[in-house]
Amino acid sequence: MKTVKLATLCNVLSGFAFKSELFGEKGIPVVRIRDVVRGTSNTYYSGEFDEKYILENGDILVGMDGDFNTAYWRGGKALLNQRVCKIEVDPTKVCKKFIYYLLPLKLKKIWDDTPFVTVKHLSVKKLLDIDVPDWPLETQKQIAAVLEQADQLRKDCQQMEQELNSLAQSVFVDMFGDPVTNPKSFEVTKLKDLVSVLSGATPSKSNDSFWVGDVPWVSPKDMKVPELYDAIDHVNEITFTETNLKSIPLNSILIVVRGMILAHTVPLAITRKKLAINQDIKALMVKSESITSEFLLAALSSMHAHLLGIVSTAAHGTKRIDMADLLNIRIIVPSLEKQEEYIKAIQVIRELLANQKAEEALHESNFKALMQKAFKGELNL
């Protein structure tokens, strides 16, 4: 297949190192790596800037560190910060949507081939060196249209999942009110009196024998679902005896306590099998007979804004939750009968969510297969 370099079709604009001391709550939004996927920013810049760094909706962004994420910008007028790039497409040479769908495949290959130290880095040179199929513009548009249709099926599933999660949240508030203000005057207990805590660890990456097994090792990248049955990485039973890694029991509540995701989200989940966690996560195991794990997860999830309020910034800039602050949070504790009533009420929603997840996984698999065929020139257009 004949290819051309991305450099002949697009310009790559690197973000500017805006002064962090001018970041705040007023001014123009500034887009950092953590904002690429979600498409919005809650950090603002109040200093002077060159207009070439202004972003508009629909611009293609690439995160140059970490997972090398690609996404359309959706947050309106904003500024392009360092370690984020904008792909400026020449529409006379290439279809913008074609490039948008091609980039994740190419960047995944670069990511796989990049040595792992702490965080992987992508250079503009490697980005510009990406091979792009040299196909007619009309063919590119046809391929992009097929992929966009398949992509929309995935997005529809994700939207339905969000709506079901919102419904579960509404059920909780209807039954118990705001768990922070406690308008229904339920008994209140500090979290430290309800749970015991286990910390995580990372076994040596240089010892391959630790990383062959069937025990899920959960890191923040796995904390995208409310119930955890598996993880991307796995360890084995020997790892628990030869390292300081601890086994986390069934029905523990996991919470991310360190990482940049805490700037906007505090991930929570419940374990559905025995597993292990890394050092950025804490496991909360219910020790009180007055509350169930299921209800505690729901209560903490309903206190998301309050949890964000106790997030602080470490000296090196990383976001964190201090365990003393977390354990001093006051949790409403209704009767066990009332808790059980809630769990039964959301069981139907959970079943719908499980079905939705299965459908989403199917569309995801189909989309990836379609992507592979499309960029090998195997689609019947």
C-alpha cells in the first residue's frame, strides 16, 4: 500500500508553556493533557497569549505524554498548553475525520514501541513521521463516514450508561436526601468508625514472574466501572508472599487517592472478586455491622462534590486525598432495612447497566475490527 507522511498533509502545533502562576478561576480555559479526553477544562489563564494557540470546537488534539490520547476539543474557545498538540489538517489533501480515526491506531503502535520508564512521551517528530494511506480524498471521506456511523453506536451506548447511572443517583437522593446535609436526619458516623483500610503497592516490573497470573492488579486506569471483576494487569499468588502487596477481599470499596484524575473525578468501585491494588488506591473494608458495602459505595458516590473538596495538591503538583480527611467524612447510616430497600430498588438498574455494558463491548469490538479493515483497504465501499 502506498503511503505518505503525516507531515505532508497536516501541521502539528505544539502547545505553549503558559505560566502556572497565572492559572486560576478567571480568564480563558487552558487545555492540559488531563483535559484532552473529556474535552473541557476548568483551569483558566489570565495572562497574555499568542492567538495561534487558541483552540475552537472540533480541533483534533493529541496528548503527548501518558496514553497518547486523541480527541476532538469540545470546550469552546481555549488555549493550547504544553505537551498537547493540535493537528491542523489541509482539507485539500486529506479528510479531517479520516485522520481523526487513523491517529489512534498509529499512536497505539508508537505507544507499544516506546520504552516505559515512568511516563511515556511522544515527540512531534514521531507524530509527523506517521504513515498515512495515500488514497483519493473521496475514498477517505467514504471510509470516515463508515467509521463515524460505527463510532456513533458506541457513543449511544455510553450515553445510555450515563443516564442509567444518573437514575441510580436519583433513586439514592429520593430515598435518603443529600448525604452531606442529611435533611432526613439519619444517624451519622465517621468513615473511620465504619471501615478498615488497606494500601496498595507495585511489585517490581523487572521481575516478570510476578506479572504472570490470574489475580487482577487494579490501578487508576481500571477504575472506570462501579463493579470490578478484572483489570488490565495481573499478578499471581506468589507475589503476595514475596512482596508487600496485599490481597484485597471481595466487596471492598476502592477509591483513588492520588493522581491527576482527582482534579475533576474521584473514582470509586466495589470489588467483585479477590484482587490487588496499586499505591494510588486505598481499599475500604466495612468493619461495622451497621452498614453494607453496597450502601457505603452509593453514599460515597453521592458525595462526589464533597470528596472533590478534600482533594489537595502535593508539592510536586500531583493531586491527592489525605487519608485523615477522608476518614473524618461523616456518612449517613440508615437502618439496614432501609439500606436493603435501596439495594433492591437499584438492582433492576444494575441489570440494565450490565446489559448495556455487554452491548457497548460488542460495538467496541466491531468498531476496532472495522478500523483495522478500513486502514488496510479491505472495506467494501
